[in-house]
Amino acid sequence: MSKDFRFASSLLTLFLLSYGGSALGQQKPQWVPGQMGLNAGILPSPGLTYANITLGYYANRFNDASGHAVSATGSYNVWAVENALYYVPNLKILGGNLGCNIILTPATGSLDADIVIPPLGGVNLSGAAGGGGLADLYVQPFTLGWHEKRVDFLIADGMMLPTGRYSPGATDNVGTGYFGNHLQTGTTAYITKNKATSVNLFTDWEVHGSKEGTNNTSKTPGQAFTDEWGLGQLLPLKKDFSRLAQVGLIGYDQWQVTANGGRVPVGPITVPASLLPFYSVHAVGVQTGFIMPAKLFTLNFKWEREYSANSHFIGSTFVFGGTWTFPIPKPAPPKS
């Protein structure tokens, strides 16, 4: 396998639908885990990269602050399609390649549940909700990626802009209603000399602005930290390595790390948002992929099952999609 082998990967961010006014919509940050998996540290080759990722999330259970299932019927579902355009110029800064990207995400979701969440006085959050449309805009103006002999590493900073439809108390919101800054890192370390076996780690630290709530309230969601990890293996499908398969074990962990600010409505009164319990969720799953290195083309599928959660839905995440890089400048044809 050529030491110059690179396959395209993008840092992709989206969010789950936010149902204004209910504690359900307040139990998730903007970053939806499960998207990165393998190849988390690999910046696309110089040129334009188009990435399409379809993400589905299905949950029919909610855990309380102690990690125990609460009385619940129904389900919570989200379907989102990310369309990302990544540009990497053919220049280096501090020894790494500079990149930027923008993501447009049409999304739909539905909530059909009857859930009681302590400790806020046993609030009954029964009902149905759903929304669809263009989600918040994600812009990542800064990425630096390094390609070393046994490791690929990148660091990036991006912003979630609250451009999606959001109205306090509405049941068809498709935007989060608040600004978010996302500081991210990605690492792919190669265990074997031919780079066939890799360990991967992605991190996202998000800090939030304030969002408007009902009853003249506002809330600043607490900061959140996410890691996504993976152990992968490349397998040649052709002897010349022009077509490869990739399989691996992947997983994610996500925590709220600071208290919420502001106030939120609970029935006829408002209470400090800091009283809301911190959320966390953990999952493990598998990833498979198909790679054509010379064509800079990839396809992949991920499935992860959440096995532990606190103040959070617990369900399954699946992701499928692909990337295609158009190199700039075009590589020179091989000499005859």
C-alpha cells in the first residue's frame, strides 16, 4: 500500500431536533455522536471534497439521572441528511494542510411519547411533535491536518449558526435556537507499518449561547464533551490495492460538563436551569466501508447501540454515506 494513500474524511456536525419548552429537547447538545468512527484524523486530500452522510436515530426509552428507565411509551426518531463541501488548498501552514467546510442539513424528526422525568416534580411530558426542513448551518472556517509516517492528526474550530426554524414552545422546530462553538480534534494512529490497522479518536468540545424559551425565559445549555473511538482493519479486495474493504469496532461517549444557565418553565412556575440534571450517553457498534484510494472515493456504514445513559434517550444510531474528492491540482498522469 502506498505511503501516500489518503482517503477522504470530513468533520461533520448536525443536531437532533429541539422541541421547545419541554425538558426532552433540553437533553441533547448540538453534536450528534456516531458520525466519525474510523479515519477520524484524516484530512481530505487537496481539492474539493463532497461528503454525503445520512443519519438515523431511533429511541423508545428514556433514562433518568441515575441511569434507570422511566415510565415511557412511544418513540423518538430523527432522520437527517448532511451535505458537506470541504475545501483543502494545496498549501501548508505549520507543516499541516489548511482546510474549511460548510454543511447544509435537511432534517425531519418525530416524538410520540408519554414520559415522566424526575426530579422536576414528576413532570409529565406526554404528547406528540415533529418537524422537518433545513436545519442550522454549520461553518468550519479553520482546520489544520498533519499527515505523518504513523499518524494523521487534525484540529478544527467550527460554529453552529441558528438558521433553522425555531420558535419557543413550537412542536415543529428544526433548529436548535442557539449558537454553538465546536473545538474538535481527530487522530488516526497506525499500528502496522502498511497502515492497514489503525486506532482512532475524535473529540468535540462545544460551548453554547443562549436560547429563548417560553414564558419570557431563556436558557444557556451547558457545555458538552464528546469522544468517538474506533479500531479498524483494511482488507484488500484486489491484489493491486485499488479496492479496499474496511471493518472495525467503534463507539462514542458524550457528557454534559457544565451546568445550564438561565431559567426554564416547569408547569406554571420557572426554575433555575441549573437544576436540570446533567446528561450522558455511551454506545458501541461496528463500521464497514469500501474504499477506492486512487479515485479518492469512499462508502461507509456505521451502527451503534447506546448501552448506558443518564437524563437522556437511549437508542440506536446508524449512519451511511460516502465522500468523493476532486483533486486540485489534478495529479500528473503516470509516465509511460
